[in-house]
Amino acid sequence: MNSPVTPWVLAGRILSIVGMSFFAAVAILFFVGGFWLWGLGAVVLFVPFCLLIMLVERWQSSHGMIGPSNPEVDSE
């Protein structure tokens, strides 16, 4: 199967989604439990994974792998 998604993009997506979901769940549990400082720490650890998914998707769309067809990239 010839897919335009590279293994690096796939790995970046998986890592970022797992990281975001884990730290979001941990933050919710800490906030519900009353551990506010630990909850804020989990929110801070959530941010890099959110930035990673934004970076991966922006890179993928700029290289014409997703989104509208880009004739400049398609000609290469």
C-alpha cells in the first residue's frame, strides 16, 4: 500500500496523542483530588505534546500530504 503518510508522521501522531491523553487524564485526577500543584505540573507536561501534534500536522500539510492539492508539491 502506497500511503503519503511517512512513518515519522505516524510516530509523531501516536506519541503526541498518547502523551496528551495521559497528561490530561492525570491533570484531571489531580485537580479532582485537590492536588492543585501536581495538576498544574501535568498541564505543563501536556503542552509539549500539543505543540508536537501541531508541528507534525503543519509539516505534513506544508508538504502536500494532507489538505487541498498543491500543484507545486505534486509536480516534484
